[in-house]
Amino acid sequence: MEPEKMNGQEPVDYAARVLRVHEQASEVLEDPAIAMQWMLRPSVLLNGDRPLDALATQAGYDRVQSLLVRLEHGVGI
């Protein structure tokens, strides 16, 4: 039996993305708790999506990664 998928993604892929993004956000924001709060809040820069929800697709993952890189380097958002 095939495992349940989320938007075409295996649950393990989604979980790996969540862990990677939380780790990166923790470094950028300098606090794991603040990183989790950031992941749970809707973002105008993600068209109102929460970063956590955006991670369900490759395109959303790429958008979240880009946003974190911009935050890390102080690029205007």
C-alpha cells in the first residue's frame, strides 16, 4: 500500500523540509521558539500562506528558502 501523500509529496519529504527550514530559521532568527512562531504565522511575502503550509510543495519550499536567505542577508523584503 502506498503511503498517504500531501499535495503529491511523501509525508517524509514534508517532514524533512519542515526540519530543514526550522533549523535554518532558528539560525537566522537566533532562537528556535521565534523560528517556530515565524513558521506558524501567515506571511504577506508568501501570499498570506504560513511558511509551514508552503512547505507542502517544492515551489513553496523554494519561496520559503528564498525568504530566509533574504532575511539572513538583510536584503529588502
